Amino acid sequence: SADWQPDQYHDTFQEKIMQLVQTKAGEGKIEDVETDPGEEERKSADVIDLTDLLRRSLAGKSSASKT
């Protein structure tokens, strides 16, 4: 296999997309796109400290096994 030479790589897809955007912009065919009001932004999940839960769980079992 040959060594990677990024200067030889030519991204034709990006060029075609940019040409399309420039053409539409030149013709005044650009529209503002609003987001759907029903769409909510993705919220990050609540992070739970599993080590604390595991410690409490193990502490509860050790006291229960002693009786």
C-alpha cells in the first residue's frame, strides 16, 4: 500500500455542495428555516454516581448478613 498523501486527495462532493449553495445564494433562493416548535433540544442525561450506589448496596448487604 502507498503512503497517505493528503495533498493528492480532492473532495469533489464538498466542492459540488458549495457550488450549489453559491448558486442558490446568487439567485436569492436562500430561505430561513425555523425549527419545529414541538422539537425540544436534546438534554444531557442525569449522571448517576454508580460507585456511591454500589457502596450503599454492599453496606446494606453486609449488615443484613451479620444478623
